[in-house]
Amino acid sequence: MSYDQMKRKNRIAQWAFDARPILGRFHLWLEDVDVEWIRGDHHSDLNDVISFVDAGMERLLTMAMAVTALGTKLFGRYGEGEGLDKNEMNLVKKDADAISAYALSESLWYLTRSIPENHAIMVCLGEGLMPKAGETLEMGANPLLGFGRIYARPRVAKFLDARVQRLINDVTYRWDDFQREIKGAGITIWGAAVDTLENTSRFAKGAKTGPMTVLHLFDQPMAITNQYEGYMGNLILPKEVIDTAKKESLLIDFFTPRAKVYHAIQLAYPDIKKQNIHVWTLQGKGREPRIGGLWQEWRDLGVHLVDDEWTVPTGGKAFTESGTYAPTYLVGSWIDEKKERHLFITDGYAASAEAFQAASLYPSLNLEASLSVFSSKFKLPHYQEPEIMHLDPDAVDFSERLSTIFGKSLDESTVQGYRNDILQAKNAGIPLEKRTLSADDFMPEKRWDVMAMTGYMLPEPYTGAPGVEQVSDDTYRVTVRLSTPKGDRRTTFKLRLLKSFEESRLVFKPLLNRFFSGENYKQRAVKISDSGRIRNELQTLCSVALEYFGANGVRVFFDRIPNEVISPESQIILREVLQWYKQNHPMWFEWLELN
């Protein structure tokens, strides 16, 4: 056996050993592993650690992303929404989100059996709480991993769950109290920002590029105190542009006129032609009231506003109807084959989890990101949004101040909608006192480290990463990227299903979804793990309908479950299932109450 063959054999063996909890849970066999280094010094693919966790945990987390990407692509109803009406399309999207959220949640649960005993992973920001079907409300919230989800050893998980519920329900218990108790108990929390299925609509419609799963893990929890999802303005530039502007005493942030941003770019890159400045921003008629002014500013400057026809340097086609996270990896300058300089930047806005994830890439990719908190309404231009979000929602003259911003009298329903947006952000601890924010504003220690992990379900045009590829009848190739301040690498796995395709479908499908599909829950062997599994799935599938009480209780309000999230027929089954478990296994389900 040659040296290279032995090296590969050792690599596969080490990855299989470290990732065995996840591989075993999903009945997968690791056939092969390839590691490609994009950035960073390395000596051995087995020993080099580029994050704040140890080598074994780094491999477990990478495998979690691979398994989530694989399971979603195979069993998430990819492409089944094409040509369907809006309601049917939304159901396909819900199923896709449910598979991705379930696969990642299960992976995190199993990998934290190997976590240090005094550590925990806590989800602080999640994507899917806010309905975003064409920026309207008809879709309802998606299955997601949201604020307060704890993955740790049982003793630590119970301790943290109780504190998280206090954060949510007790107005006298604040972030500083939470931090003080955590440090006093000697517990280390790794905070997470999660989007288990980025570009859900593209996935459901069968687009050839884009869908992925994204997990950012930090060496501390974010200073967020409740579920939150909103919109944030974001401008992301190479650090070189910001540093050059500072030398000229120029302030560049999200609200800087784009002519001044263009001037700063020219200072940083004197040789650049305006047509070689490529600005990526979300597009679409529904977004024009909010960022149409930004589009026009860039057009007036003569730069290139990226559209769906543009071929990115990797050879793929850009898309602008969604997907604000992935383009961040392309931000920067390069020289083309004609020896001309190009620059790619992103501008506009994004959902909060995506905006924060993109902003937190700055230490790894040498970027600068400026954020601003927006409301959920698409009525006013971007520069007026901070005026709204800085208002005191409890002030007696709130309605008058809001009407002044709009320049007209507003009805009570509109006023209440904006008041709710501000209260939601305020109650979650989102910094509203500042006009612009950076990723640092969400991190309590200010000095922080990050692991940015992406699992690719389909090819990703901005980085050139491949999606899930079928190698044989039961074997698939899956690629995951891990970016940190210390390095950047792409790992490609060859994974084989150990069960038939249909049996594997059940392995990746949430238990409650299986019951909705007709599986007989009364004849199925019940295990104590069903209790935690069902609790986890309720939190994922219908978090908007749950209320927490006591030390560990969860109350399900069926009248709060949107029909778009769980159909009326499935809600009937859900109630029957929960009642049956509660009646037949009262000790295991003492935490559950139905309303």
C-alpha cells in the first residue's frame, strides 16, 4: 500500500470514528473523505484544528452539516413545488424546512453526547420564524431551530432550559442575570445562528443552484433574550475599502450616500473601472419601496447592478430573488484575464439571521459589515426605517411620531403593527439605540471566535461549491465548507445509505410527520426517547403555538397553529397523538399540556 493510500485510509478511519454518533443515527456509511484547503497553513488533515473546538468536535459539526444537506436533498421533496398553486407550494416548502431542521437538530443532539460536560450549544438566532412568501404573511412561520434550543448533557440542558424560560417569561430576569448565573455555574455556552434551509423557495421549485444549510457557531452566546426574526439593512465591503476611507476621514456605513461609497472604492482601487464594480442586492417589485432608492443611486453612478444573467467568476449564474448570505463569500477584488480589476460587494437588506451570519464572516474573510434594524413592513425607504425602530413604543405620542415619519395620519392597525415590531426587537434585546450595528454589538464579550459552516444541497454559484451528487444507487457525494479566522477548508464526503431508500426516508423524517402520513403510532414500539423527540419536534414544527410554564412544562395551543404550517387534518392527528402519549405514558409526558 502506497503512502497516499495509507493516508487516505487513516483519514477515513478517523472521520468515521469521530462522526460515528451521527453516522449511526442516520444509518450511513462513510466511504471516503477529501479535504481541500482554501486558506490557512496545515500539516495534517487529521490534526489541524482551525476553530475553537477540538478536532473530534470539529469533525462532528462538519458531518452534521453534510448529513443535513444530504437528507434534505434526498427527502425534502426537492422540485415538487414547481407548477403548484401557492397553498400547495407552501406545503412543499414546509416539508423541506421540516426535514432540514429535523436532520440538523438530531445531529446536534447526538454530537453533544460527545461535548464537554460543562458545555452547551444554544441556538440564539434562527431563520423561519417570520413568514416571507414574497414578503407577505400568507405562508406562516416555517419549521425552524429558534432561540433557546439547548443541546447539551442532560444536567446542563435542564439547568439552561430553566434559565432560558426565565429570559422569555420573566421581565425582571435580564441578560446580565442570565450571564451571571451561567458563569457562576461554570458553564460554557456556544451560541449558534442557524438557517437550516437557505433558499427554500428555490429548493421547492427545483432550481439548479443555491439551496444550502448554514450554521454559525460562536465561542459565546449572543446577547439575545427571546425569539427574534426581522429584517436588517446590510452593506458589506472589503476591509481594505473601509481602512482606506478612514485614512481620508470618510465615514462609510449603511447610510452613507452611495456616491461617497463609490469614492471610497476608487481611493482603495484607483485602477478600477466603474463598470467593473459589481453590486449584488435583492431585487423584485415588492422590494422597491424599501431599497429602490439604493438601486437608483448605484445606477446613477454607472456601476454594474448584478442581475440573474450575470456570470460570476466561478462560471455559475447569479440570482437575486433570494439568498443574501452566499454572495458574501465573493465580496472582494480580483484581476480578470484582461488584467482588469473587478470588485464585488453586497448591499440592501436581509432577514436578521442571514444578515448577522453574513456580518459575522468579517474576521474570516477580511470584510466590514454595517447593519441597521428594519421593521417588517415594506412601506418606507431604507433611510427612514431607523427613525421608526428608534421610537419608544410605550410613549403616549407614539402614534403621532410615527405618523410624522410617514407624513400622514395612520390608522390604529398600522400603528399597532409597527409598535409590535419595535417591541419584538426590544424584548429580544436587539440593540435599537444605535443607528448602525456590527456583529460585535450582538456579542457580550466583544472578543469572539466563529465557525461558519455551510452544507451544499445544490451547486453554489458564488463559491463554485458542488451540491449533493449521486455516485451510485445508494452512495452520494456531499460537500461542506468550514470558514474560521484561522483557516478555510472544503470537505467532501462519500456517504452510503445502509438502508433502502424508502427506509432511509423514515430515518430522516420527523416522527410527527410520519404519524401525519398515516403511520400507526399505537402499534409502534414506544421508547422513553420519544418524549424528548416529540418535544423537540413541537418546538421545530410549531414554536408559535407553544407556551412554557413551570420548570419544564410546555402547553400546546392548537388555535395558534396556522393552517399553513400544519393542515387542519394533521392538527386533528396531532391532538390525538399527543393525547394518546399523555394518557398511556404519563410519566414520560408529564411536561405536556394541551389547550
